[in-house]
Amino acid sequence: MSAAALADGGSGDFRGPRRHGGSHRAGRTEGAGGWRLVLGLVASAAGAALSVTVLKEAMSVRDFEAWLSGHVVRLLTGIEAGSFVNSPVVWFADGPHRYMGLFISPDCTIDALIVPFTAVTAWVVWRQVRLMRPLIGLAVAVGLLFGMNQLRLLLVVVLTVRFGYVNGFYWGHTLIGSLVTVFGIVLIFVVYALIVVRRKGSRLRRGKSS
């Protein structure tokens, strides 16, 4: 029994308003819970739709990666490079009068790698009904995936120019490029998890402070 109740003597005048205020708070809680459920359903459906859209627009993603790679290679290395319009091909200068094309195949794009992150984000929103952290985590993961693949394409171009098509492409694409992809995916998943997952310790600290 609280000190306020002892001082009042448990009179009906004191208990009445408390019951009335509690009903209002319960109504507000139920209303907020309903809106959170609707919001979670909409966000989860949007995440599932985004996963399907990414797979459907795979060619557009590859075209964008080729366009971006042409700018990245020229900016970071000074090698003359570019891309063809609406084509997943990066071209670069391999000598004064020699140009080579690098075709971004379905196995070399990040299109399929984005889908697990969109699917997990939709699942997290559905389970926890939180938007900000999952969406930030998804945006960071997608940005890092693009950066990882651009680094891989950059290595292929630089090593090909430096060591020739046979040796340079083999080292840049098969060996070093594969390592960049494997370790990059692991690192990106860890970063994504750190952003999205709320640690129990932080919840306990917030609970004690409140």
C-alpha cells in the first residue's frame, strides 16, 4: 500500500480518480499497440516487396554498378574508364591505344546479396515493430555492399592493367576478389547486426534510469 493511500485513509474519493486514469492509460496503450501492429505489417510487406523488386530489376542494378565503377576507377586511379549506356560493361584503357571491357555478370553483382538483408529487415520489423534501427541497418548494409563490389571491380581493373589480362585478371577476380567478397559479406553482416539488434544491457540501463 502506498503512502498516499495511507494518508487518505483508503477513501472512495481517492481511489475513484485512480481507476479512471488507469482506464484511460489502458485505452491509450491498446490504441498504440494497434497502430504499431499496422505499421509493422505495412513495413514488413514493403520489405518483402523490395526483395522481389531487387531480384526483378537485377539488370538495372548491374547497369548502375558498371556506371559507378567507371567513375570510381577514373577518380581513384587516373585510368581512363567509363561504361556503356544501359549496359553492365565497364571499359578501361589498357595502354595508349588499347581498351578492354569488364562484363559484370549475374555472379559478380550484389543484386542477390541485397535480398537477405531486405528479408531479414522485414522479419525484424514484424517481430519487434521497430522501424528506425532496421531501416538504418539496411541502408548501411546496402551502401557497404556497393562499396565492397566497387573495391573488387577496382582491383580487377588495376591488376589487369598492371600484370596483364591472364595473370592480372586471375589475381584480381578469382583470388583477391573472392577474398574481398567473403570477408566483406561477413563484416557487413556484423555491422548490420550491431545496428539492428538492441542489446539487453542497454534496455536494462534505460529501465533503471527511468
